[in-house]
Amino acid sequence: MDRFQEANRQKWNELAEVNYTSRNSDYGVEAFLGGSDNTRDLHKTELEELGSVEGLDILHLQCHFGMDTLLLAQKGAKSVTGLDFSPVAIKQARELAEKAGIEATFVEGNVYDAPSLIDGVYDLVFVSWGTICWLPDIEGWAKVISHFVKPGGRFYFLDQHPVILSFDDHAPAPHAPVYDYFHKPDPISFDDTAVYSDENAALKTKRSYEWTHPVGEVVTALVDAGLRIEYLHEFDTVAWKALAFMEPCEGGLYRLPEGMPRLPLSYSISARKPL
Ligand SMILES: C[S@@+](CC[C@H](N)C(=O)[O-])C[C@H]1O[C@@H](n2cnc3c(N)ncnc32)[C@H](O)[C@@H]1O
């Protein structure tokens, strides 16, 4: 693992700690476990697009502490396997599964090493919200995805739109681009103690590194890796307050304030491995 991903891993260990334990976090572990209101679910976008997962073997890459993995299991998946490179998040995922009484397998490792850590192929490979900006090589990622989708199986991907990454998260409206939309091999470095899921929390680890991957490069990498694109949808909503002036809206999502020109804030891809 390069020094950039190693630094990110350290930051994710700390973020997992906050996301899992904070009572104010958007993740809502307590709600998931039924302590307060038991209303925790996937976001509106993937709920509307995913369709039934009943009876499917599912692989969830970059699963964080596995709450979405477990929600997929609760929706009737035959088996769920999650992978993440944060040892803290994987430990929490195993604990959460046990507390919730849900059977799941959680594997610690880098996405790029997944084929040597996880056996088999899957009906559905699921990747969502805040994932590929942490990855340097999109072609390598697409090969890993394709490796795990069984013939006739599906890849579902949902994430922030790279247009968001061209803005400074903390700048006030109106927003103007400050970073390139197009990919560069060197990451953009951020020194930031903010926690995306909890405005009241702050981290000790500041430094992290992100890479932007234009939509065209993501689609092309998936096609080159042997997948057939079923659709690419763009949305004016995203799952966290990605820019300081965004406002919450229905389904656990955020959007730009009323009156501001709409921009693509997230996008989804559904793709299949030909039989
Ligand atoms: C925003 S979270 C994942 C999104 C997930 N939908 C969630 O919020 O529960 C990003 C995750 O990617 C993981 N991650 C980042 N780079 C990774 C890599 N190279 N290999 C595996 N996991 C990685 C982090 O540890 C973190 O848990």
C-alpha cells in the first residue's frame, strides 16, 4: 500500500471510531440496533434503484463498519461479505453483526488485494457513497469489481459525482471550482479535522489524500474490464453534507439550496457481467 493510502487508513480508523460511537452521527448505530427508533435504512436513491436482493450472494467493497452490509442481509440476501482496509471498522462490523444477530463475513484488506483475500463470485457486488475518491487506480478497481461479478451477475455503484470534488467543501456559496475535474496521478491532499457524518465532532488526524475519477473514466474502465453498463443515472442529491451550504432533504440525502442552479451531486451505475 502506498503512503497516501496508508495515511488514509489511519484517518479512516479514527473516522470509524467517531461514526460508530457518536450519538449525533448520521450513521445512527443505536437506531439500527433498535435502541431508539429503529428507523435506520439505506438511502432513498439505492432503495429505489437496487430492487430485490432476496436470495443473492452479495459482496460489499469498502463496507466501513458494515451497517449497509447488514441492512442488505436484513433485506433477504442469502449471504453478505464486506471488505474494508480499516481494522477498526472491520472489528466494529463484526461486533455490530453479533449485536444485531445477523450472519455476515467481514474481511480486512485493501480493495486491490481483494481477489487474493476473498473466494468465489457474487450475484451482486455493491459499492456505495464515498469510495473511489480514496483509490488511486480506477482501471485496477474495475478489474477487481469484474473479477467478483459472476456471469449474469450485477454490479451496483452509487457515489458522489466528481463535480463535487472540484469545489472546496468549506467555502461559502456561491461555489466556484478550485480543483481539476480530471484525474491526476498525484492525489489532492486535505488537512481537515471535520467529520462528514457529525458536525460536532473533530478528528486528531488531519491529513488525507483523494483522487478524482471523471465519470467517463469510471464507465470506460468498467466496460474494459468486461462489464456491460445497464444505466448511468445522475442525481441532484448526495448522502452527506458535501458542501458547507447544502441542505438536508428526504431520504437521508442533501441538496443545494432552493434557487441555486442544480448540479450533478451523485451518480449510479448498474452493470452486468455477460453470461
Ligand atoms: C465513506 S466510507 C464507505 C462508505 C459506506 N457506504 C459507509 O458509509 O458505510 C469509505 C470506506 O472506504 C474504506 N477505504 C478507503 N480506501 C480503501 C482501500 N484502498 N481499500 C479498502 N477500503 C478502503 C475506508 O476505510 C472507509 O471505511
